[in-house]
Amino acid sequence: DPYYRFNDVMYRWISLDNWTYSRTFNTPFDIRKWQKVNLVFEGVDTVAQIRMNNITLGRTDNMFIRYSFDISSLIREVNVVEVHFSSAISYAAEQSRSHKGYSIPPACPPPVQQGECHVNFIRKEQCSFSWDWGPSFPTQGIWKDVRIEAYNHYHLIYFSSTPFFEKSAQQWSLEIKATFDAVSSKPVAGLVTVSIPKLQTQQTFGVKLQPGEGSIVLLVNINKVRSATVEAWWPNGHGKQTGYNMTTTFSMEAGYQIEKFSKAYFRTVELVQEPIPGSPGLSFYFRINGRPIFLKGSNWIPADSFQDRVTPDILWLLLKSAADANMNALRVWGGGIYEQDEFYDICDELGIMIWQDFMFACALYPTDQSYLESVRAEVSHQVRRLKSHPSIILWSGNNENEAAIASNWFSIPAADKELYIKDYIMLYVENIRELVLNEDQSRPFVASSPTNGLETVREGWVSQDPYDTHYGDTHFYDYQSDCWSWTVYPKTRFASEYGFQSWPSFSTIEKVSSTEDWSYTSNFSLHRQHHEHGNDQMLQQIEHHFKLPQGTDPIKKFRDMIYLTQVMQAQCIKTETEFYRLSQSEIIKGEGHTMGALYWQLNDIWQAPSWASLEYGGKWKLLHYFAQNFFAPLLPVAYEDKGVLYIYAISDLHGDHTLTLRVVVHTWSSLEPVCTLAKEGVTVKAQSAVPIYKESINDLLERCRSCTRESCVITFCLVGEGELQSPVNHHFLSSLKDAVGLEKIQLNASVSQQDDIYEFVLQTTGIAPFVSLDVGSIKGRFSDNGFLMTEKKKVVVFYPWEPTSVQDLEKSLTLTSLLDIV
């Protein structure tokens, strides 16, 4: 296993070598019957010479392009195809050396990442040369399908449909774009019929294809009567993800017909950037189908260093886990890959909106002619391939490269700054942006993330401060300050990256390590941490509020450390995300109207400490269970300011509701509440965050007579009509290391099977903070985890992802609460 222990370094020789893939095949059809035969590579990673029957067809140098070679005159009964790969590492170094005029930083990654240099000189998955959460595996090979196409007359290469809504006429239309290769020497004429039976829409167009490669664009108007009943595609939690079956038939004069079956989706997206009363700057939020939507979600990185291991099942598991945690958005980050078709299909189906970066990250890039040509081919191919997906709501030019120039990450002398700004504009504005606007008018484009949006444009595409909270989106990381304090977080318009690290579960680490690795300070633990001082930063953050384990059993100590890092990460990101959600409806000192919270990061590329909430293999960390609650459609959130407790009600629901707020105060030493309060008739407006409760902590403690900050804890929830209820939230009045009255308790669980799920009945003799259920490497997830247990009994459901049994679950179960850490 390349992921075992130190194999990422042991196996580096593979990527320094050159490799040849070859095969012999018999042509399965009569060559004479076809006018044109192509050899098509959907994806080649990355630098290769392709030969067939000893003739060089061409070269590849971009992992993100489809390569097609005309082999009509070369193909025989028996053929030999060879793909001669060159080491990506050597190629990148050579490209960097031959870029004579000036350097393009950064040259190499930080030593802690054990990576390779000059990744910005090669159009390849940028994190394959290492990242601060991933290994360096500079792969080479054929990473997507290879096929032979044979055709006469004409051939469909790309097909897309994008929706538009004409407000004045209240009518939907679809723009259909088809790109063909016409083989004949004169134009080919014919008819195209587009049919959407469910919308009683059928239209026929006369078209003419010019010889060679070219596109036709058709505008299909949806039947006027049916336009009113069109079901739009909505994000998760806001409506259905309806798609309509559509058949497009191309009947050309050659008597040869192509039928294309696809799905038509109807949704509009606007990125709203306009003045806000009482605040400098501009708003930054998404309106989907005319409705403002708060984006709740995370950031997506490649699911494996070896893409052939990423099956549709793995993608489904990870994306379904996002949707199950009440997420409606993911940002496909610009240092990985443009994801496989299945990824976007699943997002369409689950209602997960995609912020799609182009693949440029944390670096400056060359702009010589051949590089720009390659990028242009990449962008056109990817936009054509992906633009029919309703899930994609934004194209973004790069990750953090505007900030890199503005904040001078690479110590560029002031005199040279203009040169790099000129390159930046050339790449992202004059090339990428131009192409995107040309190919796709149906969704917005921003040049970078973070960016100040329209303000960045006004400032000439590189703004003074891309992290300005009054514009655009922000990325924010702070590992030193106390993460429980909301005052450290930016009151931004849109938080597109923020996070804290934790370790993955012991069962995940165990698979790729051996006994001597199982301590927080082992060589293995240091080797797996690719973020400078990352392990220490986790300890520092834990020590703000928890006691570190002091036990003598090394393996228990390691497991306890893992548990504490997960508790800390979950609690930190909960605090930060709740702050962003409660800021959506207010402006304070000119800041606020926050309309997005995408934490860093959703998934893991290998088994290592990282910012992810899903471990490699899909297991939910405690953070992911917390996300299910802090992204809930209805949620009460508490925070303190100058000794006063405020509770806000946050709602993503489409209607106003009258609810009851229930507040319960416990002493740490008893399951019996010391006082309860029910505030009835609380009106919570649709899609807003409103303050619903305010009381000084001193008054509250006095009211609940036996309470001090150290001895009591507050829980609260919102309850409405019928089934309407928020998760129970909590507010700690002091650090848990200072909590008084937390006693050693008995905590046990019994397991029973109910159809295809399992019930865990938990019983406790006292209050237990951060109760964690772990069933080792049995695949599945719990309905709730990491919770504060304040009742004698609680039922937790386990949803298995593979067959298991009561016996296996009982045998694998570890129950941990904060009280077990000694």
C-alpha cells in the first residue's frame, strides 16, 4: 500500500523514472467503411509522447485536456499503441530552468511537506507534488478512458444545455450547444429536433454544419403554458432537484442520425454584489431561482492520490455524507482536479451547489505562449464538459493567487510587482475569464478566492486587501487565539475557507502504521503531519479548555489524544460557523450580512492529521456530526458579550414560524436540571437570524441558585408545531478543565437490530460531555455523536454502509466521554 507508513518517500523513485505503457490490439471493425477514425485519450497524466504503429501521433503535457488523434491513415488490422511518459518532476524542473527572464515562485514546497518542486510549471494536479494535508505522489499514467471512434459524415463531440429565465415574459428557455466534427468537404445540412415530453415542448431547427470542427447553438423556448409549471432545480434543503428527460435528434442529409438523451434542469443563479444600507462595501451572496440562499458546506479536495481508486461508490458515500450533514454547497478547490462526471451528477441529484475553481493554487504561473495555449484548451474543454450541471453555480479563476500577490507571500521586490500583476491579469482575466464568458453566460465568474468581487475588478484585478470583510469572500485561519471566542472571527460577507486540524480515528491510522507508531510524538506522527507546527497547534488549542492526558499506557494516551483533537476541532468549527450563521441578518460597525460558511475541508486524501471532517475511507469525525447540527435548517445559537448571554434563532426555512425556546441549566454533578425556562411565542422569520433572548450571566446564575460559571452548563432548543424542532445546543460558561462537579460516571450501551439499522441505547449515571461512539473499522455512521449527555437514557441509531451484526458492533464498540481522559 503506497499509504503504508513511510512509503510516500520510499516510492519516490517511481515518479523520477520514465514509464511506457503499450498494448497490441486488433481492430474490431472494417476500416474501409469509415471516413474518419480517431484515437481519443480522455485524460493523460501528464507528459507523454503517443505513438501508434511506430509513428508519433503527438505529445501531451496537460492532465486536464482530452486529446484526440486522427489515425484514419495509420490504423491496420493489428496495431501497437505506445504511450511514452516522462517524469513529471523532471519536466517541471526543466520548464522552470528554461523560463529564463524571471523566476515564477514558489520554487519548492516547505520541507515539512516532503514534496517536489516547480509544480506551477506543469498542468497537473497541483497537490500531487505534496500539500499541507497530503503526500507527494507525482503519478504518471492514463487516468481516464481511452477509446477509438470511427464515423462517417459527422460526429458529436460536445453537447450542453443551459437554462435561462426571461422575467418579463415569465418564460424558461434552454440554450443548446453542440460541437461537431463534419468529415465531408462541403457543408452538411439537416434538422435538429429537441423534445421534452413532460413539458409538452418540441422544436425543430434547420442547421448547417461547416466542414471541420464547429458548433451550433439553438434556443429552445419551453411551452408557454408549461413554463409556469416548470419545477426548478433547488439546492439541498430548499426544494426538489427536478430534471426533465430531453431527447435531441440530429437528422442530417447523409441519412445518418444521432440521438442524444440528456436531462434538462431549470435554475437561475445570480451573484449579488450591491450596496448595503448602513455599511461600506458591497454584499456578496447567491440568489438561486430568485431566492437568496445561505451557502452551508465545505471544501472538496481529491479523494485519493490515485484517481483510479475513486469509484462512483466512494464519491456517493462522501457526497451523501455532506448532504446528510445539512450541507448545500461545496467548493471544488483549485489545487486538485476537475472532478469526474459522476461527481457532478451526484451533486445535481443531491442538490449540492458547486463553487468550481480552475486548477491554479497558492502560486504564480508562467504566461508564455505555449503555456497559455494549453490553458485555453483546458478551460474550453472543462467548461464545455461541465456547464450543463445545475449544481455548478460559480466559476472561480484560482485559489489564493490574488492574495499571494497582494500580501506578497513570495517576497517579490516592489519594483517587480507590476510584472507579476501583468502576468496574473493575462492568465486569469484576458484568457480564462474571456473564454468562460464566451462559453457560458449562465453563471457568474470571479477571478480568485478570496476576492473582493467587483471591488477587485475596480482596483484592476489585484486589490489592496483581498481579505477585506466588506467585500467578496474571505479565507481565515488562526491557530493561536482561543477558538471558543467569537471575537477573533471576521464578520465577513462570505466565509469560503476556515478551519482547524484534528487526527483521524485510531482505526483509520492503524491500517497504515505499526505498533511503534502509536504515539503523538512518534516519527510516524511527525511524518504524517505536513503542516508546519500542526501537532503543536492542536495541543495549544486543546489546552485552552481541556486537560491533556497524563496516563502511563502509551496506546490509551495516543487514543485519548486523537479523541481530544477531534473534540477540539468540532467545538472550534462549531463556534466559528455559528458566528457566521448568526451574522447573516445584521450589520455591526459596518460588517455582517454573512451569506456563506464553507469550512476547510470536507474529505481526506490519505490517513493523516488534517482539517477534514470525513476521514480517508469516509468515516465521520466528530466535526462532521457537529456539522449536522450547526448546519441544521433551524438552530438556536448562544454567545456571550460583556457578561451578557444572547441567544439567536437561525432559520433556513421558507416560512415564518412561531416557536418556543427552551433553556435548561444543569449543574455538572446532576442529571436533574437546576432550572428551566420556556419562552413561548418566539417569532422566527424565514431565512434569517434574529436575537430572541438576552440575560446577564450573573442574573441567570442567581436565578438558578446553586450555580456558578464553573459548576453549571446551559442547553437550549427551539420547538414548534408538529415535528418542527431544532437540535439541542449547548453553551459552556467556563473551560471544561475548570468545570466543578464533573464526576466519574457509569456509561454503557446495549445494541439491538431493527430491520437494516442498529439501535444503541445509552445509559449514564451522570452528565457526560462529548460522548463518542466508535465501532472501529465497521463502515457506517451514527445518527448523533460527540454529544453532551444530560439525560439518563439516549437512543442513537447506527446506519451501516456494509453488512454487520449486533455481535460485531458490540465487540468493536468503544464508548468515550471527556471523563475517561486521565
